[in-house]
Amino acid sequence: MPNRSMEGSRAFQLRRLAESTLGSGNLRVAVRVPDGELLEEWLALHTVDFFNHLNILYGTLTEFCTSRECPVMCAGPRFEYHWQDSSSVKYRRSTRLSAPDYIECLLNWTQAQIDDETLFPTALDASFPPNFVDRIKAILRRLFRIYAHIYNHHFTQVCALRLEVHLNTSYRHFFLFVREK
């Protein structure tokens, strides 16, 4: 799992600031870009954090979210998600997948985005691409689908594992962050 913030870097300093505001208990404050900080840095930091949190949360549910139990990636009966990735030959067209296959594609795709130095630069003198905000919106829109699937199809298991506080806090942070941007 990527942390993407090396000690002493700007990202490391931003992460420490984010953690200190999260610890205050006020998520509305925690999602605001601190004065003097670049929006792109703040978006990158939080996007990586949301990816990491979702990866861990979903990882606790993989024994329940199987192709047999979740043959289609959906969030209730009204929302079905198909996977599409224009950079992939296999998924160039919208493809119906089981929830675990869809989520695996999504997590791998997101990891590839995060690892792309042209999109998430780590060098101090590097700049973000002009379409960075749009790319982040696409990542966050897709990550939301994992939350939606978990809430609609696995909340009973989340409660049985006593993870509902973690899920709810993670989602509330995500929701407030997306609304702020």
C-alpha cells in the first residue's frame, strides 16, 4: 500500500497536519485545504489516504464478497457498475463484472494512477498535470462505488466484525472531502 510521503517532504508535513486536524474530531475542518497549501497537494494526499483506507476496509470483507455472493458489482437493485478502462484491451468496452472482480480492477487501476509520477509527482520541483483535478474526481467517483457496495451488501458483516465505526468515519471523511472540493 502506498504511503507516498517520505519524512521531511511536503507530503509528509501535510499528512501530519491532516492527522492533527483529524484527531481534533472535526472532520469538516480536516477536509479544508490549509492556508498556503496547494490544492493539488491536498487532493493527492487525501486521495492516497482514501485509497489506503478502502483497501484495508474492503480487505476485511473479501471472504464475504465473492463472485458467488456478489455476482454483479452493484449498490442495491438500482445501481449496477460496469468496468471500463480505455487503457486496457480487455476492458476497453463497458464490462459487467462480479463485485470482487470489479473492485480488484478498480484497486489495481487506482494503484497504477497513484504510482504514475506524471499524475502524482513526488519530486519537490515537479508539478501536477493540468488535468489533475479531473483525474482525481474520476478516481474518487470510482472509489465511492466501493463504499456504496459495502454499505448496501456487506453492512451486516461490517457490524459483525465491529468495524462500523471505522467504516462510518472513513466514509464521512470521504463524503465531506468530496463535498468540500
